[in-house]
Amino acid sequence: MWGKVVLYLKEKKYIALQIACGDILDVSIIGNNFVINTQEQLIFELLMQNENQKIIKKALEWQGFLGNLEINRLLKAEDIIKSDLERLRQIGIEFLIKKGVSDE
């Protein structure tokens, strides 16, 4: 179904949206929701634009899917680590990170 959404976007000349959606591989239908997951902030922001959500819903409806659209941004491990380190700094915990250091 997702491949046909991307094809719909291409046929209707929504090029930027088509390119962004072409890079998304993590999609599923859960209950009455069509779920799109991405780790990329720029793609997430593009998909979250109201007009783009309407276009994607129309592409899904074109295939007979009348459920809800859910768009999620999944954080990469390094993003989670950066966020956690920033929170530690904000509460006053000082630390030093050494990369590639062994006990030998």
C-alpha cells in the first residue's frame, strides 16, 4: 500500500513529499490507523504539515483506506543520549566523556 501512496504522490506531482515518503520504510496498519514512523526530523516536520497530511490521507483513501493517519518520530539512540546528557548538565552534574579509552 505504501508503494502506491508514493506512486500517487509522483503522479500528482507532489515531488518533495514523494521523495520524502520514498525514504520511509517503517509503515504499518494498526487497527484503524495507518502508522508512519521516521527517525528523520526534517521528514517528520514535512509530514506533520497540515496540507501534507491531507495529501497523504487522500492517497490512502484512493486505495480504499479510510482510517486515521498517525505520524511518529522515533529518536535515534544518539539523540536520546544527547538529550539525557543535556538534562544532566541542566541539573548541574558535571562529567567528562572519553571515547576509545581502555583500562590497558
